[in-house]
Amino acid sequence: MPTSVFIIAETQDATLSNTAAELLGAARGLADSLGGDVAAALVGYNVSALAPQLGELGADRVLVADDPSLEFYQGERYVPLLLEAIRSASPSVVLLAQSFMGRELGPRLAFELQSAITTDCVRLAVEGDRVVMTKPVYGGSAIADYVVETTPQVATLRGRAFEPVQAQPGRACEVQQLAVPAGDARATFVETVRAAADTGPNLKEAKVIVAGGRGMGAPENWKYVDELAEVLGGAVGATRAVTDAGWVPASLQVGLTGVTVSPDLYVAVGISGAVQHLAGITGARNVVAINKDPEANIFKLARYGVVGDWKQILPALTQKIKELRGG
Ligand SMILES: Cc1cc2nc3c(=O)[nH]c(=O)nc-3n(C[C@H](O)[C@H](O)[C@H](O)COP(=O)(O)OP(=O)(O)OC[C@H]3O[C@@H](n4cnc5c(N)ncnc54)[C@H](O)[C@@H]3O)c2cc1C
């Protein structure tokens, strides 16, 4: 059967990234409508053992490139290898995650394939033999449909916008090795330093986020945001006003020029709801806003709003949740 959808899986610390299950969920739906197979590329170092998992998640064919020179993403190494694999599979659609790697790799592949890319898609639908790719535009204030008229149609998918597919234990797949191009990369990785924020739940993948804004008043009050996030098992986010002031690291900034998030629950404390902040949270399923100004823009997006001073609300809310959780 011809390959209709080609996905590029990502790994971290010798495990598949959660985005692989989301890409394969989207890919299976498309492949079933377009009538073809799903191929998955697995590129990295010490990743071969993960190939069967991609099969269980719905890949019919897994193309593996496992080599020390591929341990870290480098366009110079990854692009030629994947181009070759995509050209020989000749898919209709290529899907990547809207991640650090996907955002760089996707456009490069689309360019080399003389095709086009739609980034940050939140929905895909088949119409005839084309895929309609939907994405938020104008900072999330509008939604636009795109059709790439050249083949393959390349898209990056926003994290948590697509349902991850459930694994079918024992589902078999064909595994093929990809030839790793010879030669050294021009850049060498000397050291990888993990940001402190990476030790908690990953902001992009978090199901629960508690975010604070300038309304928290001072950096010493930030502990109340941290505490609520901790009892909820969530990640911590912030507005640019807060990251610019140096209260928390810039990696926690949510919004147009920060991280785009799609949690089930987003608790916004002392955040006014500037369009640049809202642009990052349009994918949040439930926004709970705590703000002393009843006219604050954040309430327009909020499912539940609490008008009041966080100093009265936040400690009491955290305490109540602790009690309910038996802590
Ligand atoms: C090009 C550009 C890109 C930008 N990108 C981003 C981005 O990616 N992310 C982002 O967040 N911003 C971004 N901004 C900045 C954005 O425009 C806002 O300035 C910022 O989001 C405001 O942050 P804030 O809500 O924390 O602060 P403010 O707007 O000052 O709001 C503070 C809120 O706290 C409330 N408050 C005060 N005291 C209390 C209290 N005791 N209890 C409860 N509520 C209280 C106030 O009523 C107010 O609504 C960008 C701006 C530009 C120009």
C-alpha cells in the first residue's frame, strides 16, 4: 500500500515524546480517509528499541536512523536523511510536532521538497484528496483554513490539540533502517544544560497550569502561585510583565512571544488578559481567572471568574484543595 502520511516522531531521554501519540492519532485518521499507510521516522541515538511502540501506536512502517551523530537535533544532519526517506516514501502529507525541532525542521523540509507548510495546526480534515489544515491566526483572534496545493503537504501540529492515540499492544509494524549520511556536522555539542523550569511539569504538555501576572505584586508573593500549582500537580506560567521584571525565568512566559499552551485547566491570577497573553492560551479548555478588576479582559475568555484580591482567594483555595486531596 502506498504511504499517505509520514510522521516524524521525537524522543527525549530514550522515551517517545507525548507528541508521537498525537501525531499518530492525527495520521491514522488522515491515512484512513486518504487510503494509504502511515510511516514514522525515528531519528536519534539509542532509539531503535522504541520502534515497536510506534507500531503499537498505529505506524505501519517505522524508518529508523540510530547513530551517535544524531543524538541531538541538528538540521544539517537531520534534513538530508529525512528528505531521502520522505522522497522514497512519497507521502501525501508530512506531519511534525510544533516543537523546537518541528518548527525548524518542518519549513526546511517543505522548502527542499518544493512544497509548503502550515504551522501550528489545531485541526486537520480531508476534503477530496487534500487536507484542510486549520490554525489560529492574528494572535488567536481568528481561525483560518489552509490548503497546501503542492505535495507533500507539510504541517506542524500544536501540542495537545490532537487526541493521543491509544496503543494497541502487540500491533506489528515493518521496521526499516535509514542510511545515515557520512561526514561530521560542522557544530559539536559540548554540553547540554537543562533549564531549571524543565524539572517541573513541562509547560507545553501540562494538563494544569497556574499562571501569575503583575497583579501578584512582588516576587516574594510568587510562592502562592507555586503552591497552588504544586497541589494541583500542574506547571507554573507567567505573563511577560512578570518575566521581564525577572520574578521568574523567561521560559515560563505564556503568550504570543512565549509558550503556546493547551491545558485542561488554566488558572490565571492577577493577569489582565492582554491580547498577547491570550494568544498563548486560546487552546486552554477551561480558564479560571482571579482578578480584582471586574472589567479585566481575562474574564472574556474565562469559564469561571473570581472577582477579588488573590491574597484572600489563593491561600484559601490552595488549603481547600489540600484538604480535599487529604494532604
Ligand atoms: C510585541 C509584544 C509581545 C508581547 N508578548 C507577550 C506574551 O507573549 N505574553 C504576555 O503575557 N504578554 C506579552 N506582552 C505584554 C502584554 O501586552 C501585557 O503587557 C502583559 O501581558 C501584561 O501582563 P499582566 O497581565 O501580568 O499585567 P497587567 O496588565 O498589569 O495586569 C495585572 C492585573 O492584575 C490585577 N490585579 C492587581 N492586583 C491584584 C490583586 N491583589 N488580586 C487580583 N488581581 C489583581 C489587575 O486588576 C490587572 O488586571 C507583549 C507585548 C508586546 C508589545
